[in-house]
Amino acid sequence: MRVEGIFAKLFCVLATLLFAVLTYFSLVETWVNDREQISEYVYPQPDSMLWNLLGLGIVLLVGILIYGLEKKQLIKGNLDIVAMVLSLAALAFSIYWINGTAAAPLADQYYIVRFAEEFEMGNTSALAQGKYVGIYQQQLGLITFIRVLYKLFGMGNYQAYQYFNAVMIPILIFSGYQIVKQLSEDSHMAELCYLILTAFCLPMYCYVPFVYGEIASTALVIFAGWMLLWIEKKFSVVKVILFSLALGVAVQLRRNVLILVIAFGIVLLVQLLGQKKRQALITLGGMLAGVLLFQGIINGIYAKFIPEDSHSAPASVFIAMGVNSDNGMAGWHNFYDQFAFRDNGYDIEKTNQAAKEYLLDFVEHCKENPGYASEFYYNKMCSQWNAPLYQCFIMTNHREKEQANFVTDIYIGKWRALVDWQMNLHQLVVYSGILGLLLLVRKKWTHISNYVLLIGVFGGFLFSMMWEAKTRYVFPYYLMMLPYAAVGIYELVKFLWSIKLRKTAAVSED
């Protein structure tokens, strides 16, 4: 067996275990925000496994009917036009949603747009020691992008970024569609499943007005995933450039994209051990150049404005924050990062030592109380990975004017119960679809590149269990799962169809 095949099988086993756990918990419970949108915290409520299995069964039954139509060649032709039309329809709905929600920046979003405006006016005091951008210098990429939008569309016009997010939605959808085409070898059913899953992923639209990096960076990552698969199929320098630039920009819009950069790097390093060494080396070099290029630009712009005593909060404080249990929420944000950094005089070494002691106290407590440790990490996992709406309403509920009636009905009104049910089923279908995929393709998916976005999702899971927790942080990984879920549903339906054919053949022989 080739080295690449060994790595592919090893990852498949690890991912299967993860999605078996996620599927199980998705069957038995759901974590939700309060209906009144008062608190950002999520809490568990029990689910009916019977009803969830029934819903999943109906989805698979519909899939079997679609597969039968495909087998009879009643679904034929190229679905690219359908994907393009849906992408444009999603763009139109996203624009409607921006206007309908009237969502305005709050918290980190507010600081981003505020300091982008101050920087444009020549005031860079926010870069000083202990100030917001000084502590969170990873925000400089997004701030700089918004500054560019201000130059183009007017100072303080944060709506320009919301519309930029809307424009990125067709890129996200069409790139994922192209990934499905390659992974499923042009199965119309898999393509339709993906388009349906994406069209009915309400949090995707809800996060369009969110003035942060989730939507845009995720669209660029999925685009990069498409490019990587396309590069493997047919190498092209142009594709490598597009792949590299997409990741370089994505990292600046959202620093956690580095997890995906590592995932792409793992794939390319494994490929270096195979037959396409030169191709993998060029692609890996291009990716690193793209990431370093944009980081270099940001460093070049701001280096002279950052005082020597101003440093970003070290990673240790976010890891330490990830083990707090304030307000009964496992590892959620409690401002520990800011307090620990401030209380230690913004000294990196002293702050790291304080965070280390905090973590050691947690470890000792877990050793003395194993039950606490298991409950803590169960809550930390499920509060992030089993909340189907991903805080999309509470995160976009600050507004400058009245919402459209239809939007209000979805947020807190007559459509809310339906939305909760729909996204609960949506998440179950996604998790179980990927679980089915991993079980059914473990022997035939020997190219590690097939798993590239799932490797990023797996890395994101590990990161979420270590870092500060919040459901919103997990949502980009959910969008990356959709192409795999669609192919998984296709593989499950194909498997069930083969069982049906075997039974029919056995009856005929009798």
C-alpha cells in the first residue's frame, strides 16, 4: 500500500470515531439559545431519538427516489447552470437578509469598524499597550480590509462589508458544488443533495450581516479546497496562484484559518512522499508564499505604529480561558485573557506563567474529580458542536432599526419552532451523512486530498476542545462539512440501493 493510502486510512478511522460521537449526541439532544435572545449562552434540551431517526429515514427515502430517477436517466444533463442559479438566488436572499435584519456591529465587530475608521483618520492609539488592537493584533488584517472598503464606499460604511459577505456566498456555494462533483465523480444526486443542504442552511445567511471574518474566510477556504482537488487532477500554475492567494487573504480575515492552512500543508506533505513530488512542492511553496505575503503586507503597514511595549495576548491565556467554568459554561469566554494580561502588566513571560498555574490547578482538580473532567469536556464539546443554529440569531440581534416582519417571525416569532426543528434535522443529516461516507469510502478513497477539508474540521475540533469556547467559532467548520455530507448521503443511498437489488435478485432466484 502506498504511504498516502496509509495516511488516508488512518485519518478515516480517526474521523469515523469523531463523527460517530457527534452523530450520537445529535440524535439525543440539542443545545439552543433562549427564544428571547437575551443571553449568548446555549443550554441542552433532550431530543427524541425515535423522531430524529424517522426524519433521517425520510431523508434517505427521498434520496433513494432521487437515485432511482438518476439510474433511469430521468435526471441528466449538466447541473452547473442549476448551481449558478442557486448561487445567485442565495446572493439575492443574502442581500434581503442584510436589509431585513438591520443588524449593526456589536462587541468585537464594533471595535473592528470603529478602529478601522480611527486608523483612516490617523489615530492609531488603539495599537498601544493594553488597548484593543494592541492586545488582539490578529485583527489587523480584517481592520485593514475594512479600511479599504471605507476608501471605496465611504467612511464608517460597515454595510459595505456586509454586502461583501453576500458576494462571497455564491463563491462558497459554487466552490463546494465543484468539490462535490470531483468527490462523487459527477453524481447528479450528490450534487443535488449539496445544493439542497446549502440552500437550507439558515445560519449561513444569518451570518452574512455579521461584520467579522466567518463567511468570507470560509468561502475562500472552500474555494482553496476546490483548487487543490483541481490541481491534483490537472496541474496549473494559475490554479496554484488562486489557491495561494485565497488562503493568504482568508488568514487575514480570520486568523483561525491557520488550522486549515495546516490541513492543506499536511495533505501536500503527504503527497511529497508520493509520485507527484514536484507538483506538491510547488503548491506547498505557493501556499506558504501567499500566507507570508499578506502577513508581510500587514506587518509593513503597521510596524512603525506599534509601540515596542505593545504585544498581542499570548496563546496561553486563551487556552487557560478554555478551562474555566464560569456561569456554568465549560471554557466559554469570561474575559480571562484580558484580566490575566492586564494583571501581569502586559508582560508576556509573567502572563504565560500565570496561565500555566491556572491550567495546572485545573489539571489537579480533574485528577481529583474525574467525573468533573468528563462532564466539563462533554459540555464543552456539545455546547459548540451540537447547537444547530450556531448562535446565529443572538450574534446578529443588535440592530439600528426595526427588523422586517418575516425576519422577526424567524428570530422570535411564529417561524422559530420550525427553524429550530429544520436545523436540528439538518445537522443530524450532515453528521450522519459524513459518518456514512467515512464508513463506505474507507477502502476506495486512497488520496489524502479527498479528505482535505475534513482534516481541517478534525483539527478544528481538537482546537475547540483546547481553546476558548463558543458555538459561533465552530460554524465555519460546519459549512466545510456540507460537501462531504452530500457525498455521504449519495454513498449511503447507493449502498441501500445495492442491498435492495441483492434482495430482489435473491427473491427472483427463489
